[in-house]
Amino acid sequence: MKLDILGCSGGIGKGLKTTTFLVDDTLLLDAGTGVESLTLEQMLQIRTVLITHAHVDHITGLPLMLATIFDQHQAPIDVYALPEVIDALQTHIFNWVIWPDYTCLPEANPILRLHTLSVGDTLQLENKSVEVLPAEHPTPTVGYLLSNATTSFAFSGDNGINEQLWPILSDRRPDLLIIDVSFTDDVDELARLSGHLTPSHLAEELSHFSHDCPIMITHLKPGFESEIMERCQTLLPNRNIRRLVHGSLQLPLR
């Protein structure tokens, strides 16, 4: 499975893009500002988009991409998310005020199809199995576990302290875990209120995760990346922990 990291920052700035992962060239996992890294030809290959939640840093690329490819698209794009997220997209984005409603354009063959899912669902999409994982965040949010015949990876989504997640991942044993650690330890209360982890939270959470796989940290707040990573590696010296960066990964990792 090929995983292209188009965006993995907790903010924007030169060289920083928000959460956008491209899987096997045709599936987007979240659609943040990283979508702008795609060429027109690459956008036209997208067939499926999995959204973790409705926060703008995870969806802003979707309406812009649809407008870009509208005149040339050959097949609809299927978007999957929680019912609350689908409702937010329809009410606040594709409403003819903020953006056109692409669920009815063009009339004969709309470019956008919206589908709801629930925690615990398993979908078969593009020769991959997608399991919907629980997440803890102030707005309805999920993570995803994607697998094919040979490999798998889990993405926590924006996610705070989450007791429900670890028994599932310990059982599924993914080849890679991508997890959100946004804040330094000195803003513990802010992290808890906003549904994100600190390095100390991560260390406690991973004590409930029995499987030893590479762990990549995403959604780090700009300006604090080195401090967050150094603290994670200090607290978890026996774990293979790295910072997620832009680029391509081939799973299983070599």
C-alpha cells in the first residue's frame, strides 16, 4: 500500500500543510490544505474521500478540488463520514452560499456523492478494508484502519485520551500507527479541552497498546515540533517513534 503524506501539520505556514493523506493514488484520507500539492491529473484520479471530522483544517481542500476538476471529471467522488459531518458539509459548505452544492451538479451525473458511516463499521473500498475507529474530540470524529491483503495502518484522527481505541488496535495489530500529538506537556489543560494529546498523554495511552509497531506523530503545532518529538522519544525510549513528514511511504515499511 502506498501512502503519500500531502499534509500533516497542526497549522499552516511556508512548507506546512494540514492533514491530507493519499492512499494508492485514488483515496484521500482527510482533505486539508495538502490537497493543493496534487496536480490536476492526480486530482482526477481521486475516487474516494474519507473524512475524520468537519474541522476546517481537514476539509478545506475538498470544495476547492471539486471546483478544480468539475469540467473534466469522469466519475463521481464518494465522500464517507459520520452523519454529523455529512450534515455539516451540506449545511455549511455545499449550500450555494459558501460553495456550490456539488451533490446536484452536473444534474445528469453529480460529481459528489455523500455517504454516512458509524464507529465500528467496516467498508470495502477500492480493494481495501476500512474499519471506522472511535476518537475523542470536541466535535464528532473518527479514526480509520485501512488494510489490504498484505499490510495495514491506523490513523487516530484528531484524538485526545481515548480508552476505547487501544483494545481494538491491540487486536488488529496494524503495521503502522499515525497518531495526533499536538501540544507540549506544559499546556495539559488546553490539550484536554481541545481533544488532542501531549507527549505525556501519549506515553500513558501507549501503555494500553500491546502491539509494537512504528508510530508516527502528526498534527504537531508549528514552532513546537522539535520539543514535542524530543519529549515523546524521551518518555518512550523503547518505542519506534518518528515525526510524520511530507513524502511517500510504502507499507509495510522497509
